[in-house]
Amino acid sequence: MNRLTYKEPNGDWGIVGMTEENADQKMYAAACKLLDYEETGLGPDEIERKIVQLELEHCTCGMAIDSDWLHCPKCGAIIVR
Ligand SMILES: [Zn+2]
């Protein structure tokens, strides 16, 4: 994913590559991405939970895992919960 924004360890943040000359274009691109996020109906914390949930439901080999399986039937990996 190409980020449109950046955040420094000290908390400073901004829009990548934004200058006085291209500020309108960069702000519009950032607003379009915000629109996409808001269209999901999920907040940032909910998206993180969904990602963790998806990772828990799939083996590293990509096999969808049933909740009561102890081993992946595709690659044999032990399923850690
Ligand atoms: Zn597997």
C-alpha cells in the first residue's frame, strides 16, 4: 500500500510529497482515500481487529482454518490460537 500520509516518531505528520504548488492535488488524493475508508463503515480500530481476525482464520500457507482444527490439513502446521 502506498501511503498518502506519513507520521514521524515524534508525532509530526503530513501528506507525502505535498508542496505549496501541489497542495490542492495532494489534499484531494488524501480526501479520496478517506472517502474509501469511511465507505467501509469501519473505524481504524475495527479494521485492525478484522485483520487480526482474518490472520487467525488462515494458516500461513493460506488455507482457511476451522476453529477446532489443531493442524493445518494442507501444510501440517500446528495452529496456534
Ligand atoms: Zn497451512
